[in-house]
Amino acid sequence: MKKAKDYSKAKQVYFSPEIKLCPHCHQQLKRSHIAWRKNIFTLKETLHITSYAYRCKNKACSKPQQTYRSTEAEMLSLKYYQFSIDVIAKIGHLYFKEHKTIDKIKQTLCKLKISRSEINLLYQAYLALTTTNRQQDTTYLNRIRANGGIILSLDGVQPEKGNETLWILKDVLTGETLLARNLQSADKNSIATLISEIKALGIPVKGVISDGQRSIRLAVKQALPGIPHQLCHFHFLRNIARPISEMDRALKVDLKKKVRGIKPIEQNASYKTDKKSQLIFKYCQAIRFALQDDGCYPLEPGGLKLYRRLKTIQQALENDNEIHPNPELEKLLRKLSIVDMLKPQYRRIKRLQALIFEANNILSQDGTSKEVQADMLLLFEKLTKLHFRRCEERAAVHNMLRFMASYWEGLFCHYDYSGIPRTNNDLERFIRKLKVAHRKTTGRASCQGYIVRYGAYVALLDDSLSENEMLFRLQLVGYDAFCQYLRQIRSFRCRLSLKRSLSRNFDVCIRALRLEWAKISV
């Protein structure tokens, strides 16, 4: 059972307006009534606040009914909240910057005797306050104007099936998050609406960087006609290399399946102390290290890397076995014989992967768009003339040609327009940072629910502000605007509760909806 709050040690504090004279007639203000009175928990102490309202008693005043209150008292806490703004700012700082769990925050604020549910509600209030402050404080736009315009980067965080998609729009040059919004559908018109909100800021958009998603391309053409739109080179390379990467992964699986059998040899060598056994153990460790490196697609294929490393170890073992023949070395060599068996497969993948490296070298060069385009056209013509016997190789080349044709229009803007990057990796890293921060805080592997529910608000948080700077900004937020965003944050509960009801008993839930409809009076 929840314990009642202890207000016995609350300090009595009285507030009156900071102004003493009526701003309209300059007559002395008089106390009218108590505006509000309540107990407030701050980080330092518990206060019993009485805030007095004053009015002008001059009958000739143009606004005699105007009420004046203490600004300092109003900045202490939010209406209907018994915890002060500094407590909310502290919880937000601990949760979103120091990545403390709710239990750790409860321990840190143990003097306040705050519950887990209260911490949960207050960090929602923190997000609503910071979002409201972001809408009111537009000084960040001055930094963007100083650069002459916006280089717009946009991407969507793909959720679990059936959930909304979080779209984030950032300025590349300043790194500022301009807009974060959940969309039910990632169609052309929905994305174009988001871009139109960026245009409404009154700052020219000089360029756009995104992946090659068709709806994004159509939305940019619709909302920003004539604006250069660069398609991310990394996404392009990943797409053209996808079948080759799958072939490479299959090679890696085949290699690992056989080589993992070194465990008995490794254990046997670890129990012996002679030099030969110690060296065999080290070779086993080298093989195990090679197996652990998965590579990074599309430019660092793990299968090719694993093959080369195992081939190097195999050659070293063969040389050692010629010098000093050893049965344990021969066992290791039998395990590594898979390298020779898979040599044709390795060569096929290496030949195809060389085409990906060639495309990357062309796109990485410094030159004009015409020069790069000419080199890419030569590669395109080269691909059309290649002939392979195996259907998977032909499919891989066909995939390269298809994506080159699809991306062609947006591959070369980067070379003629300064400021537009060749990849959208900065935004990808930002999204990854949001996910990693949540995993640090909660210890949970999945962060999809968190991103869908709070991502649009967390993406707007300014990491450069200190706790005191953030506290000052939060104290200036208007209550009505705060309530608007808090309702948005908490509206997720209603949508979530319906989903839970449907998942528990779909038929009963639909029957309940039918009964509600029948009760509506015509």
C-alpha cells in the first residue's frame, strides 16, 4: 500500500507579484485573494507555497479586473503537480543523459520518497516540457540561417509490423533535428507534408540527402521541385551488393560449419605444457578469432575475409608440419581442408565483389558530376557485356544494373553542390544512438516500443545543454502548450490498450465495439 506524503516539515513560503504598480494606470496594487496554495517537493526541501493575487483598485483603470501573480512562484512547479520543475529537470537529466534506470533514479532521489510510477509520469512531463520549449525557442534557426539554408537529411525508423514509423528530419550542416513525427503510412503525400513543414520555417532548402526509397523521392519532387536530391551512396552500394553479400554469408557459414570442429584439438593442447602444444593452442585461438569477425557489408564482406585468414593459417600450418610433422597439426589441417574445397566458390564471390569495389572507387573520387557519371557509365556498359554460366552470378549482375538505373538520377548531386554529403550515415548514427541510449537505460534488447512511443520527443532533446540551462528553459514553458504535448505523449496509452484488448480476445473486443455503436443515439 502506498504511503501518504509527509508534509509536516514543509516550510511556509508566501509569494506576491514582483511588480507593485499597475502597468496601466501606475497606481498601487492591492492584495485581492489567494491565487493558489499547495505543497511542493523540491530537490532541497518541501515547501508549503501560498501565492497571492493582486489587482488594481483604481476604478478609473482601464483593466481593473486584471490579476497579477508572482512570476517566481509560477516558475516553481506546473499546475496540479506537487513536484517542482527542478525535480522534473533532474529526472530528465538522469534518465536521458546519464541513462539511469527508474530504480536508480528512485535511489538518487530517495529523500523525496518518490515512487516508480511518479518518476515515469515526470519523465513524460520532461519530454512534453522540452518539446514545448523547442517550439517556443527558435534560436537554433539563426545558426541554420547563418549557413545560407538547410541541407535536409531525412529517414524513417522502421518499427515492428503494424506500428507507426518515426520520421526524423535533420539539418546536415548544424546537426539540428528540425522535425520528428510518427506517421501511420510512409506514402508520398505524408512525407511531402513533413517536408512542407520544413519549408514553412522560412529558410531555403538547398539540398536533400536520403536513401533511395521511392516514396521519399516522389515526395521530394512534389514538395521541393528543382532542389538537388542526393541518394545515399552507402544504401546504393548495399543494394547493388545484396545478392553478392548473401553469397558471401553462405560461404562464411560453410567455412564455420567445418572449422568449428577444432574444439577437441584446442582443449587437448590447452592441457599440455610443451612448446608444440602451446603453439597449436595459439593457432586454435587464431582460428577462433577469425571465426568471430563477421565483417561489415557491403565493403568488408565477412566470408571473403574469413577465407583469406583461414588460408593464411593453413599455409602456416603446412610449413610447420613440413619442418616438424605433428599429428595434432595434421588434424588441424584436415579441418582446414574445407578452404581448398570452397576455393571455386571463393573465386566467384571475389570476382563479383570486385565490381562493388570498382563502383565504390568511382563514387569516392573527387571530380565533377560529369566525370563521375562518365566513369559510372563505363562500368554500366561493362556489366552489360559480362557473361556468367551460373544463374546466381547472372542474377547478381542483373541486380547491379537494375539499381544503377534506379538510383542514377540521384547519385551525382554531391559532386556539384557543396554541403550535400554523399551518404546519410550521420542520421543513421543518430537513430542508432537513440536506440543504444534506451538499451543502456533499460537493459532491454528491443527498443521498438520506446522509439514509437517517445522517439518523436527524444529526438528533439538537445544534448549540448547542461542541467541548469535546461532547468531555466523549462521554467519558461507555458502551461497550456505543455498540456498539448503531454496529451500527445499519453494518447499512446489509448492506442496501446486497444491493441492489447484485441490481442487478448479479438472476438469479445469486436463485440464490445458493436454494443458501443448500438448505444449511440441517432
